[in-house]
Amino acid sequence: MTSHFAIEARGLSKHFGDLKAVSGLDLDVPRGEIYGFLGPNGSGKSTTIRMLCGLLTPTEGTATVLDTVVPGDARRLKPKIGYMTQKFSLFGDMTVTENLQFIAEIYSYDRSGRTARISELLEKYDLIAQARQLAGTMSGGQKQRLALACSVLHHPELLLLDEPTSAVDPQSRRDFWANLFRLAEAGTTIMVSTHYMDEAERCHRLAILDRGVKVADGTPRELQSSTGMHIIEVTADDPYHAQEALDHGKHIASVTQLGVRLRVLISETVSDPLAVVENLLGSHGVKADVHQTAASLEDVFVAVTMPPEERAA
Amino acid sequence: MKSHSRLLAITKKEVRQLRRDRLTFGMIVGIPVIQMLLFGFAINMDVRNLRTAVADQANTHLSREFITKLRETQVVDIVEYVDTPSELNERLRIGAVSVGVVIPADFDRRVIDPARPAIHLLVDGSDPTIANIAIQLRNMPIAFDTGARQTRVNNIEVRPNYNPERRTPVNVIPGLMGIILTLTMMMFTAVAIVRERERGNLELLINTPVSSAELMIGKVIPYIVIGMIQLALILFVGDALFQVPMRGSVVDLYLASGAFIAANLALGLVISTVARTQFQAMQMTFFVLMPSILLSGFVFPFDGMPRFAQYLGEILPVTHFIRLTRGIMLRDAALAELYPELIALGIFTVIAMTMAALRFTKRLD
């Protein structure tokens, strides 16, 4: 029986001694989608991905990946998944082609189609010029393309990517995402962890993790419309003083400076948020343009990761 | 069939990486050759030319004759003459000489009196080899062509079988073979696997369909070949430079070496499952190497060691291998006659392999 979901996890937890890296995680990742995993460093993203591919045994809970229970049946799962580690894990002392050949052999890729598949990947991932270069001597972006090429060589149904873009420049990131969309269109389910908001925004669906707990999930749009916060944008000539005026004011949940603008989060339970901000600014003699706006993913992130007492401030 | 090709893929990759790693490649040839040159030429256990000082308080015709005979043995090299025994002690203490000979003033009378020692030997006991040799000097016959009665000394003639000329390299090189293979086999395997862990390659590999057994065996195969190459190299250098005999069968020696290499690779695998860094792997290799040199019978005679040390020595694969190599190369023993050593190596390999397989899982936790 084939599930509609590529990944289903219930109450997945991993404790390292006293450290609860992941607690009680429920996940439903539909097939053929790009599913984002957003969270700061140490929020449990890598641990979760490692549990899902059977590298770590969950302390509690269960996970079914491509209709296979992990870590129990991880062996059966391996040929169907591709995994790109956070750190470059290919062989630096072998050339690009040699690395691809090795991966093809390890996955017992059909011998007659091997050479054609490798040339196809070299072309698709723009590595033709580097084909004979030692992998260890390439740039961050080239290494990342090689790692992606290796992880998709055997046509996996599910691709798990652990912070794939943390070591590359913005142009490489854009190209990388173009590749991911192409793979998703061809039917591959992709789970990608990141701490970049702009990347999270490109995902079909995402989960936000904070200290090992899933604090929100849904499509980016759903998340943006359900923050439970008013978003007020304040444009001031003197943002520093404006921030001082607002920082510890009544009802203000958070203030974030973006250039000359401030984004102010106020709980939805407050009926007239604009008046709250204007009064606070006025009482400190700060002149500013104040208007309400729609939530960005960054606002969502700030809202869902803040402690409850600040939320209700 | 599929598994077969995955194993081959790992081996192929390992060889490819090894070829590019000049340092390791150099060590494969360099370690055996350099160690053989060092040990073969430098270790000399038949002691000659011990620096000696003499205090001849008699200074008679007889005492001078005795000194001449002493010099003729070539065991001692008389470098100075002093007046009193206390001066001899002084020379010994500062290390200027290793042996002091005191000839008492009444030497002539003592020679014919069996109840009293004619000569006093002062020996630097801080070096065990020198002490042993000097004790043998005690048995030197003191025969004089004077009218005095012949002194009868029962000196035992020792005929060293298998190494009649008492050349040290003949004894050292079969043992050194074991030490070199222990060092290189254990270190190369342990480091090769730990390096992949350190570089993150292992996280990629364990996410592929490759199994633990394929991974381990595939990585180890090239090192078995390297071990055999090193063995050939040692035999060649041993024969060419030190004329170490090869009295038994070469096939037997290679079979014995195969068992020994397997034991060391298994131990290397165990180390690789414990060590987190290459540096730790090296340290653990040396932790095994030191007792392998000292407790295996390579340096000190096994029978002379305390019981406890002998038990420890029996655990080490190299102890059994040295018995095999000395047996095959020097005594022309057949492998079948030395079967207890082979069984010991087999048991060691099985235990170590089981430990490694149990510890090495395809998981990170």
C-alpha cells in the first residue's frame, strides 16, 4: 500500500543524555513536494533528517519513510533515498567523474547506462569543465552541485538535504533552487533544511523548529496569515530612538529593525494596534510614519519562536 | 552478485586514493626498508669491545699475562689503567667504562688457592646485556704456562644451533618482520577508516546500500596485498643485506603471514571503531606496538619473562608470528608442525572481527 505521504512521523523524539534534541515531532510530508525545515542552528533539523534516513535511532516515536519503518527497515530504504550531508562528504582526493562512478557502482546502477547517466549529470549540474578536477580543489558552489548530482544519480524517490546552501554564494543558491524545482516537477519528494527565510518561502510547505519542538507548519501563505499578531511597520528618520520608545512599551511583543524601518509585532487581542504604537512614539517625541502590513515569513518566525509571556505583553 | 560489485567498488576506490596519497604510499616501502636497515645494522646483541679499566695492584709477570689473555678474548677493550679499586668505581659511575678489573696484590697466591677469588670484576649492572656478558667472563679459563698448578675451570661450551656464527640479524629479522607488519597493517586500516569518519565520507557511505561487511572487507583487501608486498620486500632485503637464511618453505611463510595479517587487520578495524580521530588511532596503534616489541620474544627471550608478562605476550598476535617465522625460516619447521601458533592467530582474528562487527553499525548513535 502506497501512502499519500512520503514521510509520516508521530511523536518522534531524540535525546542525547539530558539534551532533548527533538521532542514529540509530528510530520506529514506529501509526495512530490518540496518540504522546508526552518529553524536556527541547534533546533534539531539535522537530528530529524538523520532519524528519517535511519542514521539515528529515535528515543521515542515512529517514522514511516516511503512506506518503510525506520530505523528498522533502513536497509530497504537506502536505495530509494538520496541524502546530501551538511558537510561536503564526497572524496576530495578523487575527480568529479571518479566520484560519480563510485556512487554509480555503490548503488549498482545499470552498467550499460552508467556512462550515459554520468555525462547527463555532468551536463545538468554544469560540471563538464570540472570533470577531471579533484573534488577537494573545487569551489563551494561546484562541490555543492557535485554533491547534489551524486545524491540524485540513482533516481531516488525522496531527497533529504541538510542545509545544502549554507556554504555557497547567492547566485549558486538561486541555481541550486532551480535544480530542486526541476527535480520536484519530475516527481521527487524533497525535504530541505535551512535557516534562510527566502529559501523557506520557496518551499511548498514548511515546518518551523525551535529547540527541538515543531512550533508551526503549513504552506508559507497559511503560516503568514495565522501568526496571531498585528504587523506594524514604522518608518522613522531616527529609527534608533523610535526603537527605544517602543522596546518595552505595553502590548509590544517585539521590535525588529530593518534599515530605517521597524517591524513591530503586537498581539491580535489588542483592538487598535496603530494607536498603541503612535501613542508610544508620541510620548517620546519621535516622528514616524506608521502603518499596518501583511506578515512576512520572518515575522512568522519571530512570532512563533518567542516565549509565551512576550507574546501576550 | 550485486554485493560483489559493491565490495569491488570500495576496494577500487581505496586503491585509487592510496595511489594519490604519496606519503602513505612511501611508507609502505619506506617503513620496512628503513627499519630493517636500522635494526639489522644497529642491534647487536653479541657484545664485544666493552670499555674496560684495569687496576693491576699485583703487577707481576702472571698478572700481565692475565691481562693479555683478557684482551685477546676481544670481549673487553682495555682503555685505561688505574691504581686503586675506588678509582675503578669512579670510572664506572661516570660511565667512562663498563667493566672494571681488579687484580689484587696477592694475585699470584690467589691463583693457586681455589678458596679465594683471584680477580674482582666490577660491572656496570645498569645495562642488563653487559652484566650478562661479563658474568660469562667469569668462566674464562686462566691457564698459565708457569710452574704453578693448572687451574681447572669447568667451562661449558655452547653451540648455538641454527645460528652458529651468532649473527644478530639472523635472529632479529624474522622477528622484525612481525613488528613491521604489526605497525603498518594495524595503522593503515585503523587510519583509513577513521579518516573517512573524520572527513564525513562515512556519513555518506552509510546512507548508501553498501553494508558494513562490504565496507570493511572492501577497505581491507588492498592492505592485505600491501602486507604481502612488504613481506616480499623484507625477505629480499634480509637475504641481500644480511644473508638471513630461508630454510623452510616460502609458501608456508606466506600462509603464516596471511593468518598474521588477518589478525592485525582485524585489530585495526577494532581500533577504527573506537578512535574518533586519526591521532587517536595512531596513539592506540602504538599502545599495541610497544608490548608487541617488548613482550613478544622479539627483544627479550620469552622464557625469561615473568609469568604475568608471558600471559600478556600470548595475547599478542606477533608473539605467535615470531615463533612461526623463526621456526620456518631458521629451523626449517613445517607449518603443520607449528599448528598451535596458527590456531592462536585464528582465534585472535575471530574474536577481533566479531568485536569490530558488533561495534561498527551503520548508524551514528
